[in-house]
Amino acid sequence: MPTEKHPPRSIDAWLKQLDEVCLPIASHHHEAVRRVLLDSRRSLREIAEQMQESPAIALAMLREANRSASSFSEPAESLEMALNRLGLKRAETLLAQMPVQEQQQIPLPLR
């Protein structure tokens, strides 16, 4: 008999549940960001601008930068700040761990 899953009842419970969600990345966004991360001529601003093309990538980077922000007094509020905290190698590793799909396979509200 399947058990019904009840929605979270507190803000902390909602945050915990939402933090576990890993949104899919369109393959063309994934490849474009991967290329700029590997290009040593690119500035953090240029990399951040490319990441902004995919809200799922931007969310994942900000989420990770702020998750490990215990040593920082303020959360990272921009992608440039998040990239500075994470470092390009860590950002590249995070990108490689994200689920990639063709854009047509991603539900319309998540594109």
C-alpha cells in the first residue's frame, strides 16, 4: 500500500525538500557553460553571464556557494561572487554532475 507524501509544514522543511531537487540542464546550455569555464581568457563576469542563460545552472552554483558559506558572513548574491567562492574547478565539477537533457525533453515550465 503506497504511503502518501505530505507537503512540508515549515519553512525549514520546504527548504530541505527543495534543496534536494536537481533541475535538468538543456544540453546546449551545459556545453556553452562548459566551454567558457575551460577558456582561460574568460573573466568571471563573462562566465557568470553565460551561466545566467540557464536558471538551473545559476541556481545550482549559488546554492552550492551559499551551502559552504559558513566561513563567510554574507551569502553570495551574484554568480560572480559564487564563482569566486567556489573556484572554477569546483564550478566545472558541479556542472559535470548536473543532469543534462535535450531541451525538448525538459518540461516547458523548467526551460
